[in-house]
Amino acid sequence: MEATLYLPYYDYNDGAFDVSNDYYGSDEYSKKVLDDYNKNKDIVYNSMMDFKNGSQNVFMGTDGQTYKFGQKTSQSDDKVAYSSCNVTLYNGDGKEETVDELITHFAQQESFVVIFELDMDTSEEEFETELSLWNKEHDNIGKYKEKSGEEWAWVNEPKRNVKIKFLNNGNETIYGILENCKIMDRIEYNMFVVYAEKLRLIDNI
């Protein structure tokens, strides 16, 4: 079956830095620098005081929350964008996937294996970049498989939530997320065997 895949990537939004030529010499620029300083000046002080008091890895931010050095913070959803590529889907037996099979996976909330045959002529630049990065991470884990074992490699296999768009049997557009996908093998340069933990339907991409 034909579908469109969407890979997530971090959108740096370069347009946010587009300013006029005289911006850096303007009062507006000076005000921005001063505002930024006032917003963040207490962070160093608070972290040094916490260090002095024995809390070496903890500081209080200007928002009143306590942070720990090395703590992972949530990435803003506004920064995540998706890039697309058209694809033909095959099931784990190598036969072309059907809409009924895909909906069955959703209804039973089961894991399944799917093969992506990507039409690289339709892929966006960011899609190719993210796919290459994902595959490189997969290859790097594979290098340690013999030493650390199959189970370790599988647990540490890099995952992606891949969005998908396809037409159902009523010719209606369906959107979904293939959750926690892992690359199992790369058959050809544009064909990947992928494990999907489950399919979740969503309203839109």
C-alpha cells in the first residue's frame, strides 16, 4: 500500500534571526540585550550559593523552579517539525501491506514488522538527513552487538515516532503514529525493515 511517512526533526527556525541591517546598532537591540541580562543574571548567583551550601548540582532558576545540572528538560513541541517522503509498505512476510492489516494492528494495539520502500524522489531534505542519522545510530549500536549481546543491542536500539498518512478503503485520509520504531535491517539504500511498537491514530499530522 502507498503511504506518506513523516520523520521528526528539530526546527531551528532560522527565520527568527532575520533582522534588518541596522538592527544591531539600534535601541531595540540594546534593550533586548539588557532584558536578557536581567532575566538571567540571578542564575549564576543562585547556583554559586547552592554550591556553597552543599547542593553542588542544584540551582534555582528565575522562574522559581529548582534545576539540577545534567537534568533533562522537555523539548518544546513548537521546535519539532516533520519532514515527509512517499513510501510503499510491505508486511513482515515481504508482501504488500493492506489497509485491513494496518487497521488490525491498530485495533489490537500490537507490535508488528513493516518494510518501508521509500520513494527518494519525493523525500524532503530534512527527511533524508534524519533517516541517515537514525540509520547511523542503528549501525553504531550494531557494532557492540557481538560484545554486549542481542538483548542489550535491542534495548538500546534508537527509536523514532514516525507519523504516517494513508487512504483507507473508503478513500478517506487517515493519520497515525507508528510509535517507538526501531530499524531492524536495511535491505537496500531505500528499503528498511522496521519494528513498530504500535499504531496510534491521530487527527492530523
